[in-house]
Amino acid sequence: MSTPNLSIRDLQVSIEDKQILKGVNLSVNGGEIHAIMGPNGTGKSTLASALMGHPKYEVTSGSVTINGEDLLEMEVDERARAGLFLAMQYPSEVSGVTNSDFLRSAINAKRGEGNEISLMKFIREMDKQMEVLEMDESFATRYLNEGFSGGEKKRNEILQMMMLKPTFSILDEIDSGLDIDALKIVAAGVNEMRSPDRGVIIITHYQRLLNYIKPDFVHVFMQGKIVKSGGPELAERLEQEGYDWVKEELGIVDETVGHRV
């Protein structure tokens, strides 16, 4: 079996005729964790949404393939069935649909008709993953994200990832708003999923998450594209020194003030 691959080549994306992504290049293989860091407003979350097929984001150029198949030609549900998963920065609340019903429906949609997961197997698997995430059993019967705290919503996103077992997961600021205990729990869930059969893209502002989930690669995102890549030590330097040294090194114009830094 070949190694899973998500390949992004010269991806350009616009919102209402305003170009946000200006040529993103990234290749993620199974077994790899890539961290994307960068200042606010540089296009990191746009990348996540565009990959998942949000209709607000128009791909104007470039290509994306998942295991050799054209991702951009797929509908959102087809992208999920192909193995792509997005843990959202702001998960939606869905009244009237319990966590367990939502997850079982999502798993069965991915497995296909005639290959549905048995109720007992589903319950055992959900109990197991909720234990890893230190989630109370009541979460199974609560409506999806309704009345959840920010930390509970983030934990629930990781539960979905652990249950669906996607080939490639995009975690969009999954650490946002988490205290240190919740951060460790979420990180444990991500680490539990680490496998040669799966790849992960972590979008984050802070190196602290990467203390618990060690990335193989760190990328700096500015002006709608990746401008610098390195190993875990790059995240540590960004935490200590900020982004100005990257701008100075690459001669990047600070768009907020219109001059070179």
C-alpha cells in the first residue's frame, strides 16, 4: 500500500474578488505532522476552508490532490469520504441532534450502504475515545455542541476525528481558548491518532501546543503563502522572537503599515 499524500500546488484562492491565498505549496505524507504558524489575517484559516470546499472561497488557480485524486473536483461530502477532515475553529451548534447520533451517521456515510457499523461496536469505540479525552459519558446524549464551553467544543472536534479516523486532518486553531489541562487532553487525542496511515496539518498561533504534539515540519505563513519552512526549532524561535525576523530576512513588506521591516 502506497503512502497517503495530500499535495497542494500553487493554490490561489479569492473571496469576493479579493485574493487571499497567493500560491500555496505544501505536501503532506502519511505519518507526518505539519504545523502552520503566522500572524493574524495571513490566510491560514482560508487555506483550511478552501481545502474542505467552503463555497465562500473561490479557487482561481492551482491544484490539490489527495492520494492522486483531484480534491478540487469533489463536493464537500466527497472530500470527507476521500479522507479529509477539518476540526473547525468555531464549531457550530446543532440542536436536536445528539453527539452519538451525529457521529454514527457520519461514520456510516463514510463506510457506505451495507457496511454500517454495528451499534455495540460504535458504543465501545465511542466510550474508548471519550475516556482518552476525559469526556463525561453525558456528552454522548447531549445535542451537538449546544451549550458546550469553548474547550468542550474543541474536545468534541477531536472526538469526531478519533471516531472518523480520516487520512488527513486539518486542525484549525484547536488550541484556541484552552487552559493547560484541556490542551494536554486535546494533544493526547491527536497523538493517539498518529500513524503512518494518517497525516495532520495543525494551524496555530502558539508554540505551546507543539510542546505536546511534536511536528515534523513547521511552516511560516505570510501574505497568503508559505514563506519559510523548518523543523520544530522554527516554532521555538517564533515563540521567542515573533515574526519580525522572518519579515526582515525575506524582505517582506508589512502590509499593515506599507513599508519594509
